[in-house]
Amino acid sequence: MSDLMNISASPHIRDNSSVRRIMLDVIIALMPAAIYGVYRFGWYSLLILVTCIIASMFFEALFQKFSGKEITVSDCSAALTGLLIGMNMPPHIPLYIPIIGCAFAIIMVKQIFGGLGHNFMNPALAARCFLLISFAQHMTSFSLDGVSGATPLAMLQETGTASRETVINLITGNVSGTIGETSAILLILGGIYLVIRKVISPVIPLTYLGTFIVFTVIFGGHLGQSDFLMYELTQLFGGGLMIGSIFMATDYATSPITKKGRIIYGVFIGLLAGMFRVFGASAKGVSYAIITGNMITPLIDKYTCPKAFGVVRGKQKKSDSETEPAQKQPTEKFRAPVSVKAKTLCAMISITIIAGAALGYIYLQTKDTISQRQKEETYAAYFEICEGATEFDIIDADFKSILSSSDSDYGNIEIGDVLEAKDKSGNTVGAVVDITSKDGYGGDIRLVVGADTNSTVTGVKILNINETAGLGMNAERDIVPQYKGKSGHLDLTKNGGEIQAISGATITSKAVTNAVNAALYIISNYNK
Amino acid sequence: MRFFKGGVHPYDGKELSKNKPVSKLDAGEELVFPMQQHIGAPAAPCLKKGDSVLVGQIIGTASGFVSANILSSVSGTVKALEPRAIDNGTKVMSVVVTNDFEYRTVEGFGKDKSYEDMDRDSFLEAVKNAGIVGMGGANFPAHIKLAADPEKIDRIIVNASECEPYLTSDYRAMLERAEEIIGGLSVILHFFPKASGVIAVEDNKSDAAEHIQSLIGGQKNISLKVLQTKYPQGAERMLIYAVTGRQINSKMLPADAGCIVHNIDTVCSIYRAICKSIPSIRRIITVTGDAITNPQNFDAPLGMSFREVVDAAGGFKTNPQKIISGGPMMGKSISSLDIPITKGTTSVLALTKDQASAKSSNCIRCGRCVKACPEHLVPQKISVLAAERQYDEFIKWNGTECVGCGCCSYVCPAKRPLSQEISTARAKSIQLLKSRK
């Protein structure tokens, strides 16, 4: 009889849920959008998805093998992470990039912190942000049907207007973007499946999207305008907002566990995403909003301890005083988090001060070196754009008044050094202008413009630019080569000129062209 | 319908024994009466080895404020006074009686009595003498609950919700002993004139509810309350909330909410003790599970061994992996069938598959435990605090409010032993709080 007795504490029954079933449900929910992505972008995107899934599972098994842990690849969580990473990749990215992303997600974000459930950020999102920073060029070049173009959201950022066609395309998925984020309707379908299967609660997506809408309505600047509705819909269905709110923000390990906490979290990331989208330079606000939210999750959890059943604060006190006065003592002792909070606050402030001081010190130490380096870089650029020159002489003149004598409007321009280029024998071969346009989409664009004695452009080089990745940041590649050999007043094609604007980055193109024009005007007029 | 937040809906397995009428079992050769069948101090044995015993004779007397008498269910002789194993795995001092199969009773046993001219003290004394304790499994001595100030009690709730899966004894009692239930409730209400009686039944037992309703008829102070079927609807705090809307916590008694809650079998026992002069010597027990040949309900004498009732149900048809005394959510798994049926034994459940032995994996923070917890706790968090022995934090996170219903463990997809970790730490934390007083 003894062989039949299993002894354990109650309860003796379990429901039939399992971690694996949950992960599979999320994978199933992602399938429509993934399949559509493959249909839209071709077989190569399928290769990316499969590679990501295999790579993630491989890295998980590898790490667990080497760290002597039990291999838990069969719980499908690594496969899910891989699929999410794949769906966040542009459809024509070189395969090594997502593989690096998978390694980062699985090893650095997930396994090092203790594996499943212990990651402090959503691994797939962390990998996406990591790749966005490391491979900005690849991660932000999108193309659809062989035509490279900006994503609808980036267009909205650039042009500030939204159209009905864009919205329809966004909903159906007929837009460029990452493999998985394009079709809003299929993503919502997946979300509904997850809610029905009780895998996720709709609290986070709803509060997130709700807050986001409220924020963009108030601060988006389109309230009361004719394209208001279209603007809102483009914001809502564009970019990673849907996949982010349904599949990323609801990640168990990195979102709060109580309902109250989830509401706070949804509102918080909704606000952040709205801020990043409306005021930020990058169209990728969703990812950063969620990983920032991930990091305050433990804090939210800490302060959203739900009220236990039947425990009423006032009543509790009453029953305490009714029994024994001595009982008050421990109760008070436990209710002394004030000193704990103060302690935490002090610690955080001192850490901030120390970190700030350290940063300041490093800045002071390296300031000279950095400015030296910058000077060298500038000089190197002079030589590069002015072929044949061996020497540069600084010209001293009131360039501002020269420029103001021009009939043209160059926008907000700041003129740095103007130098005359001389060859070995001392003859003037041209001139270079270090010029900054303050009209860039993301701030200042500093460039050097070189021209020969006939005021024909010999070269343009961008020294400092901070435009939208994938759009304005393509200036060096797309627009700079066009100036060479041209002279006179240049203009963009849409204004009847010959310079082709960077696709989706009119503002950047205009700013750069204005700066080049101003430089040419100075070069042709400074010695008159 | 008012219902609590949280809870779970496990497979209820009641169809196995639901339609089997209660059959009366006779005792075997040897009966074991542990002196600890209730919460509180163990009873003191009042017989010596070799003494003769009658049916209904007190063989252990209550030895403290919270304690209860133990009575013999057979006549015969005391074979031994020795520690015997009980369902929680410990050995407690027990009186072992050899049955002489003559069933000689004590004087006045089974005599009809009227409670109308009884005063309050003799009523409580009679309940105490009959050794009646809560028969839903918690085993709290009934006379202490009934000693509450009648001025402050406005509800007497009969807990017939039977939310534990597999159990059908309360259901059968409602169908077969409805008169006793209403009779017992009337007795209690007689001594609590300001109170009204409520019989609370889950809505999956609607036929029993209808039967009770038809018997209540026009009685004004007794009503039937149909509750949502959800585990743990029968937990005292949840039940009081469902019936009255009042909430109590671990530091309060039902009386603080103006309620007294009695299990249905306890009410029957009170009726028999007061009106029929039959003390607590038998109870209804469900023998069920997928490993039992003929799952059914028995009216079994206390002191009988588990083995005898299992055999009476045809024995095992397959080898069980787990045998449980009580329901699958809060019952105790047992290592041997050679233990006696006590006042709190609601069922013997034999399962062919032990779902609790599943391997646990990392918590994925899905939050299902938080959603399932009827006490609104965060089992995920407090189980970690429990495992780390951070008792102060555990108390701050209301860990001591846990009722041990097991919902968190039940729903956990990672199969973590949440409820088990919490109940261990809860006991330690309560000790800690007491030591600080």
C-alpha cells in the first residue's frame, strides 16, 4: 500500500494551464500579422523570422548549457522572443543583425538576470532598441515593392499632414515598416484572441492607447484642423504602437501584476509614447516608452499592494485598539516606511550627485581633447572638399552683412570660418565655408561647402547632423553628392530647381540647400 | 447576486457520487477515537484500559476553553490508550475501543426532547456535552460559536455551499435530511431571537435548494440564499460577504459581523443532540475519486478506519496515486488508510493522477494568482517573501490574511507551490506577531 501514497500539501489539483501553452497562444496570436508580413515583403522576411526564432532558441540552450542550468527551450518563451524580434526587423535587413539582436535579448537581457520571468526589460524590445542604436542605418531603411521610402509615421513627422489613403493603407498593412508592425487590423485580431484566451488582460493596451490618444489630441497640434481625425488614426495605427501595446507592453515579466499597477503603467507609457512621438525627433517612441515603463514596473508593484479582503484601514485600527494597547506597537513598527522612503530618497539623490560629478569631471578632462579632435576633423573636411589645396587662409570680413545684401532668404544661418584655399605655389584655387543651418528637423546641421574660383561647388561635407534616422539622416548619402559641380542659386525640384530632395525629409533637404546657397553667395561675394 | 472577487472553477467531479443516497455503515471490530478532533486543546481521556463503553458515552472530556468532548460510537471495551496516526500525519493520544456489536446505549440516548423550555446555558451545555464541532473541516467547537452575545447576532448562516470539488455529503444531506437542517436552524434561532436564518447553497445544487425551499414554506425567519458556484464560496469570509455584504478579516470573528456560520452537518448534529438526544458519533462521508470502484456517500460511525469505508465502496479499481482526506483543494493527503474517521472527515478521495506532483518552473508573473486570490493578496509577491523568510514584509503585504484556499496554486501555469509556501510563512508570522504582543 505504501507505493500508492503521494504526500503533499493542498491543493491537490491544478488547472491545465502551462507556461508553454501561454507562450504558444501569444505565438498563435502573432501569426496572422507575421504571415501577412511574409506575404507582403517576400520570402526573405520569412527567412528573417525563422532565423530569429532558431537563433533565440539556440542562444538560450547555449547559455543554459554553459551555465549548468536546466535547458528550458521547450517552454517556447525563447521562440516567442525570437519571433517578436524578427517581426520588429525591416524586411531587407542583413541576417547577421537580427542574430546579434537575438543574442543580446536572450543572453544579456533574459538569461543573465535569471531567465524566464526575471528579465528587467522586454527582451525583444531591448534588442530592438539596441539594434536601433547600433545599426541605425540598416534598422531604419524600409522598402516596399522595391521602392525605398519613409514609413507613414515618419512622413507624418516630416510633413505634418495626414491623409485618408495613408490611414487606409495603415489599417490594411499596405505600407512600409517592419515585418510585423504593418497591419494594424491583424495585430488587433491577435490581441482579441489573447484577451479571449485570458492570456492578457485588456487593461494595459486600453489604458496605454487611451492615454496616447488623449495626449496626441491635446498636444498633437491638429485639434480643430481638417485632418485631425486622419492625424489621430495615423498616430494610432502607425509605427509600432499596436504591436507594442498588445504584445510588448503586456509582457508578464516586465509589467505590473496588479490591476491598479497595470493602469498606472499603461497611463505612464501612453504619456511617454505620446511625448516621444509628438515632441521627439524619432518616430520610434513606442519602444523607448515601453522599456522605460519596464524599468519602473518594480516600483509600481511596490506601491500598489492591493487592499486585502475585509481589511479596512479605519476598522482595522478600531479592532486593534479594542483588543490590547500593546498590539499597537508592532502595527506601528510595520507602518514605518517613511524612514525607509527617506533613506531610499537620500540614496538616490547622492547617487545622482556622485554620477553628475563624475560626468562633469570626465567632461573637463576630455574637453580639450574633444575640441582638438573636432578641429582636426574640420580641417580634414576642408582638404577633402577642396582638391588641390594645400593651405587655407582665414578670411576676416563681416559675412553677416554680405549675406544680408542677398535677395534670397537662407533661413536661420550661422556662418563659421571662411577660408581661402591655396595650392602649393600660393595661387588661390577656391574657398571653403563652415556654415550651420538652424532649420534642421532635429536641430543644427553643420556643414562645410567648398567652391572653386568660379563659385562652382567642389564638395560639401556634413560635420554635424541630428535628423530623423532613415530620413533626414540620409542627407549625406542622398543629397550631398548632388551639389558637386553646380553653381549659382540652387533649389529643390519641387520648387523648380535641380536638387532632388531626400525622400520623406523635405525640411532637412531645404535646410541643407539653404546652407549651401548661403555659402556660395558668400564665396562669390566676399572679395568684392 | 453578490459574489466575491477572485476564486476558481475547478472540475467538480460531483457527478461521481451525487446521485448515490447515503447508506448507513456499521462499525467494524476496532474503533479509534483520537483525542484531538477539533481546534484547540485535546480532550482528556476519562477511561482506563479494560473499561466498558456504551454508545454515546463520553470517553474524552474537553480540557480547555476551546476544546470538545469525544464520544464513543459503539459499545464495547477500551482496548488501549495509545498514540495513533490521524489524517494530518501526526500521532495523537487515542482511545481504542473493541466493538462488542451490542450497541448498548447510555441512558436517555435517542429520547425526544423539546428545546422550547430549555434555557440558554443548558442549551450550550447540551451542545458541548454532545461534542459537536464544525463538521465542514475546520472543526471549531460549536458551543463556543453559539456562546456569542445574542444581542449582536442578526444572521445564522448555514453553510451548504459545498464548494470543494468531489464532495457530495452536504448535497445528500440537503436532499435526505432537510428536516434536520431546518430543525437545527430553528433550534439555534430560538436562542438567537434577533437573528434570521439563512441557508446558503451554490447554484449548481438547485434541486437541493428547491427541496429546502419547499420545506421552509412560510417560515418567516428562515430563508434560502442561492450563491454563485465558485470555489471558495464556502469559505467563511466569502460566505458572509455573499450573504450579508459584510467583510471580515483575519483579526475578526464572524460574530463581529453579526453572523454565526455553521456547516450543514453541524446544524444536523445540533438538531439531533438537542431534539433527539443523539450526540456527535456519526457523520456523512463521501468516498469518491476516479480510483474508487463505487463512489458513494456513507453515514459512518466516527472511529471507523478509512480502509473500512474504502472497502465498503468496493475498494480501488485502479491503483491510486494520491489519497486525500477532505476535498482536493484544502484536504490533507494521507500516507496510510489505517487512520480513523474523525468529526472533520468530509471525504475520502482517491485519485489516479497526482496533479500536484508537476514540476514547478520560474514564475512568469502572469498575475493569475492575483486575479484568483479571494483575499485580494498578491500571492506571487508574498510567496517570494515567504521563501525568503522576510516575515515583517510578509505581514506588511497582508500575508497573514491568507485563508489557505489554494486558488493561487491551482491556477499557477508554472505550477509553483504558492499556497504551500504562504501557509508555512503565515504560521510563522502569526507566531511572530504573538511573541511581540
